[in-house]
Amino acid sequence: MSFIQDNIWWFLLVFYYLIVFITAGYEIMHNREPVKTISLLFALVVLPVIGLIIYYFFAQEYRKDKIFNRKKVYDHQMIKKWEDLLMLEDRDLQHLENFFVDDKIKLVRLLQNNQTKPFTFGNKVDILINAEKKFETLFADLRRAEKHIHLEYYIFKSDKIGSRLIEILCDKAEEGVEIRISYDYVGSSISSKALKQMQSCGIEIFPFMPVWFPNLTRKLNYRDHRKIVIIDGRIGFIGGVNISDEYVNYKDQDPSKMFWRDTHVRIEGHGVKSIQAQFLLNFNFITNREIEIKDDFFPVIETVGKSAIQIAASGPDTDWQNIMEAIFTAINTAEEYVYITTPYFIPNNEILTALCTASRIGTEIKIIIPEIGDSVVARHATNSYIEKLLESGVQVFHYCKGMVHAKTMVVDGVLSTIGTCNLDNRSFDINFEINAFIYDKYIAQEMLDIFNTDLLECEELNLEDWRNRPYSEKIKESLSRLWAPLL
């Protein structure tokens, strides 16, 4: 007994590395990207205990595990009916090539083949700049709701703006409107009083994947990062604005509060049906029951606008990295320009190579990122990629007015995307995300004007000056980049 006591630390060390050895073997056999696997093995070996915590809390993989039973939703007769009506055949896509310049038809094909999600025409699109415009528009639409309201948010707080929303929802519920809410358990902060208020009005509200032991190790990592609303199956909202005062630039706010620049989009038309299907998929999962899918969820809609739209959703439940692949294809098929705004730029090799290659063959690439941001580690990791971008001729701009949180891209005056997906590994492969891909030259021109307006609040980075930044910053960047595949 004394031998064990005298050598307890050696026993613990041997036991720890036995666990590390087993975990490493499992990780190697998982056949993930080599760079990510090496980063995980590095953490396991070099950081005792902390390495295991990082692995089990933040590096678990759901994509192959199929935690969702998507078939129950996707095979529902009502959803298949409208998808079959809207889905284009190959011959129809071939005919469309005459109307799509610069090979954008390839992106249409990709999303149809990846998700069997339709390419919809006749949609009306309104770009909403910043939270103030988003909530003004959303609240007006909610007050006009007649049958149902569906909300799915990463951050839902019962603060000033959240309380206003809750009040409207409770009023509509008392009028007989069906209301269902999904909120991310980790990202949100709703008081018990607010929850009881909504539930007492008949609102169905459920958290997305609550984090409790022993399920913590896997559920903490995979979060629902979407911000969507569907009203009566006719109006949909997608974008970067969560339900939180942090996102709202109040006129009387504390001057020390960071200005928040964001973009949301309001959609009317058949494109909303794809957003609806994604909501129902997640709601079925979090409630562990099959919601009754009614005609009201997918109403007959007349043409209300001129925009063509595809909705791309991705997450651990999808077979492919749908949004990442769509962005990758858009960059590779661009002929004139690609303008990107993103709060977090920690790209995988595919996106980084696509951007640098496109720039070197003559495509104009401009990227807006925040100067400061709301994450120190993410900022340093982002900075580690900038030199390679600048060397390739990519123009990189720091947004200096505050926090830029918009997740947008405009390509060749034809294609725009607005959604929840950042240009980082977490959005591409870990979190549940959703983006609208809009094919409309008028919307693209509007997005271009918005981008150029944002440039007025930016400072362009210079390659020579960037190379001469303090060596201490380069060290921080290199250390942060080691964890880039896990961020």
C-alpha cells in the first residue's frame, strides 16, 4: 500500500497517457483532416489533462454519427410535394445557363445535388442593415401574423429588445397564433420568469441540446448558430442579428458600448419553404416528437418579386459541408470580383487556397474583418492568415467603427449570400448554420453599395507595414493558429 502511495503520481501519469493513447488511436482511425488530427494529438500529448478536456469538450465529431433522423421530416408527404413541384430537372438547369453569367449555374447544381433543395424563383428580398432595421421590420411582420410564427436563435436574451419581442409573441399567442421557439441552450440567457410568461401563453419553447453531464462532452461543442424566423410560411428572416441588446445601437446607449454593424435579410416567396423545412427538422429533434406538418406551413404563394434563391443549411446532420462548398464554388467560378464581410476569418485550406488562387489569376478579392472583434484568440488566429492573403494580392480591410458581425458575400454583380455562417471551421463543420444564396443583379448591386459604404469606415492593410508589426503579435498569432482547426 505504501508503494502505491509513494508512487501515486507515477500511477496517475501512466493512467493518463494510457487514456491519451486510446483516445489518439480512436482519433487517428476517425480519418479526419490530417491538420486537425495533428492539432488534437498535439494538445493531448503536450497539455496534460487540458488536452483531454479540449478533445472531449470541443473536438467531438457528429457528422458520421447521424444524430438526426432527417428522414422523418424530409420524407413527409407535404414537404416532398412542394419540393417536387419546385425542383428543377437537369434539362431545366441547362436551359437556365443562358440566364446565368460566369458559371453561376454550377453553384445551383451543387446545392440541388447536395441537399436536393430547390432553386426558387419570384422571391422578394429586402436587405436589413443593423439590428435596429431588422427588429423594426420583424416586429411589424410579427404583429401581422395570422397562423403561425417559428423562431430559431443562437442567442435569445430576455433583456430590453428580448422583452419587447416576448411581449409581441405573447400578444399573438393570445390571439390564437401558433408560436414555436427553438433557442440554443449555451448561447441564450432567458430568465425563468420570461420562460414561464411565454409558456403560460401557450408558446412552445424548447432549448437546443441542453448541456448536462454526462452528455456535456459532445453537446457543448455542437451548437445551433442559426438566426431565423418564419411567419405564416410566407415571410422568412435570416442573418447575423441575434436577440440581444448587444446587437442594437440604441440612440441613448453608453458611449463605451461598441457599435455593432450587422446584416439580415427578409424574404418573401417560395424560398421561405426551405427555411421552414429546416426549422421543422430541428424542432422535431429538440422536442423528440413529430410535429404535425400542416398545409399552413407550406402555403400556395404567388410570385411576389424577381429574385431567385437557394437556401443552404449545414451542420453535423448534413452529409456535406454545404455552405462551405457553395462559398468555395462561388469563389472558384468568379470572373470579376468577390467581396466578403465576415467577423471571424479562420478559413480551412480549401477556402484560403481558393481566395489566394482567384486573386492571383486576376479576380478582385476584398475582405472586411473587424479591427478589434469580440474574441482575442479568434482575432490573433485571423491575423495569422493575413500576410498570405496580402502576398496573393487579396485586399484586406479592418473595420474601425466597431464590431462588424455581418456574414455576407457578393460575386460578379450576380450572386449574393447572407446568413449565419462565418468563414471558420466552427461554422463550416461544427455548428448548425444557414445561408440564403440570392441570384439577382439588383440585389447584388445593393450589396455592392453596402460593401463600399462599409469600406468608408475601414483601413486597408499594407503588406510591408503588416510584415513589420511587433514580433510579440506574431508570436500570439502563431500560437493562436495552432488551435485554428478547433476554433
